[in-house]
Amino acid sequence: MKQSNINLIITPVDIQLEPIDSGALNLFQASLPDAKLWRNILTAISTLVEEADFNTSPEGIKLRSMDPSHVAMVDFEWPRSAFEQFTCSEPNKIRVNLGSMLKLLKRAKSDETLEISYDDATKKVGLLLKGKITKRFAIPTLESVEEEVPTPKIVFNSKVKMTTESLRDVIEDAQSISDNVKLETTPEKFLVSTSTELSSANMEIEKGSEAMLELDVKEPSKATFNLNYLANIVRAGSSASEIVTMEFSTNNPIKVEFEMPQQGRLLYYLAPRIEAE
């Protein structure tokens, strides 16, 4: 038996800390009451990409990006209604190094507010953290190089909705055995299994259990995925959401979506590994 990856086919910058110019002309400005939530979202996105384009418009913020190997994709959307205040005079594509921004927000707390702004004159993103201490940062943006990534058109036959805590436990148990994991559905169960020549692990989550919130199976499905990718996605997503929904069909990419507040969206697509004789 040999395995081959299927690509997901779809039809460090130096940190500069300086005061934000309060008189600058900001084409985009938004504030959040929970700075830690934004940090967790950035962490979840950065599990796949180091640099990414944030597309801002009067409707909100969107990001869709492939990982360098084109095996996985992250799709993020935060509507203007999710922000405490939101201003965007015209659409912009703002590319940033996620690691640089996360370094500035690594101590961000839930009781701190965060204001994000973009000054087109200086090509910099401003971060204003307000809590017991007021902190102002500015980081340079990067030249956008990505082409627009379309949404994958995939038919899903199985839908599994469960708590992120339970899924994370199952995936981390599987990771202790092998580098790949098989996900399978029946009308009554969601099954997770992995094996090597010496060891194996088999886990079942039954419909109606505390961990399982919804199981909708139009057709029994099974597919194998790289555990490093899947574990990173689940681990990162669990820091931003308590509910996760997986949709997949036999030997097709899986969609992993984390429930976000205010109709926000954080989802991933991951290509399967195909077993061949």
C-alpha cells in the first residue's frame, strides 16, 4: 500500500514599534471589545499561512488563502456587525505578516479593546490596545502577491457537528499512533481510526452523545487525512470556538468550520490522502 497526497484543487518582517499618527488618513478603521479574540483568530489563520491578504470593504473583512503546498485552505470572514465600530471608505487589500502582528498581541487580554487601522499614505497597519495601559503599535504591510482563491465546489454527503474539545481529544489521541487518520460516518456513528504495523486506535462517537451535536449522513463516507494538518487546524480553531462542523464525502476534501459569533466565519478545507494498491 502506498499513499499519495491530493492537492486541494479549486474551480519574517521586522517589527517596527512607533506611535500611530492620530491625524493620519485611515482608509480602514475597526474596533473590537475583546483583543484576545482577535489574537486567537490570527493564531488560527497562521497555522496554515505566514503572510495573508485581508480584504476590507464596507461590509467587513475577508481572507481566503492556500497553504504553500496547496493541500489546505483557510477561509475567514468577519462582518462589520461583529465590530464595535467599523469604518471603511473603499475596498482595500492589506497584506501582513501574521507572526509580526501576533508578537504584538501575544499579551492581549479579553478585557482590553483593540482598534485596527490602515493608513494608505504610510502603508502601515496601526494597532491600539486599551486596558489598564494604552499601547500603540504600527507595522508595515507587504506587497500583495496572491491571486484570488475561489471557493471549492464540493458535494458533501456527511455532516458531523460536535464540541471542539471532544474533537481535539480524539485527534490528539490518534496523533499518538500515526501520521494519518481515517474519518468515517454511518447513519448512527462518527468513527475515527488510525494504525501502524504495531499499533492502532479506534474511536466512536455515537449520535445523541454529549459530544455529538448533529449527525447528518446522506451517504456513508470515509476518507483519510494527514494528521499534522488536521491536528493543527483543530488545535488552532478550538482556541477561537467551542463548536466545530465537519463535512466530507468519500475520498474528497473535508471542510472544517468553527462556529463564530456575529455570523463570522472561520473554516478550512483539507485535501485527502488516497490509499492505492
